[in-house]
Amino acid sequence: MEWLEASTENCPVQRTLDVIGEKWTLLILRDAVNGVRRFDDFHRHIGLSEAVLSDRLRKLTSAGILKTVPYREPGSRSRNEYRLTRKGWDLWPVLMALSQWGEAYALGSESPVLDVRHTECDAPVRVVVECSAEHSPLTPREVTARLGTGARARLRS
């Protein structure tokens, strides 16, 4: 079976996009990675409507990417902060890759908003693809993609 004959219904890229593949969701994740925790802060910083923000936070929480943690300001009612779970933090390389691509191709002559550096040596951080034997970085020409055991034949229509 070849790629075009394989069903895409269980494709990990498609299933990931079903959860996080919407602009506002990615911007919420960007802010969460950078320390934003509270609804009002997400709302003010990203600039989306309260209804859309509530919906996206609910979806990210139900997907296990964010968790709610109660907090209470003195004299106010109890509210929830939104914090990344381990599953949420595992999206950090994806966000870094999007940022790296954006710096190279979408910013033009503008400078990046964030300068992400390795704390220990102060070198800029970059995302690379490597094999498990640590041969890095790899280019697309240096890898072979084969259908995995989860591949199913595409239904013909």
C-alpha cells in the first residue's frame, strides 16, 4: 500500500489539528507557554472575544492540554487559572518550530518578539529533527517515511 492509498482518518497530524489546529488555540498555547494563566490576561493579550476564549479554554482543558487550578484574590470570588499539563508542555517544540519558521519567513525585516536562548550557554534555541541515534540535524532528503502498522486502506469513492 502506498501513501495515496492510505486512509488519513487516523493520521496523527490530522488528529492533532483537530485539537490545536485553530489560530486562537495556538495563540492561547503561545501565551500559556510564556506564563499567562488567567482568563482576563489571555483575553486582554490576545484580543479575542470572551465567548471564543471560553470555548477554546474548555476544549484545551477537556483534551488534557490545560488544567484548571483555583485561585482567589482577596475580596473576590474564586476563579480558575489555566496551566499547561505535561501533555501541554509537550507542544512546546511545535510552538518553537512555528516561531522559528515565522522568524525566517513571516517577519520580513522586523525583529522577533522573543529572543529564546539556552540558559546555560546563552546560545539561541532552534528546533531540529534528529534520529534516535542523535544524528542531527536531518533534512527531508535524509529520512524515509514508511506506512506504519496503524495505516489502513483508504475507502474508494
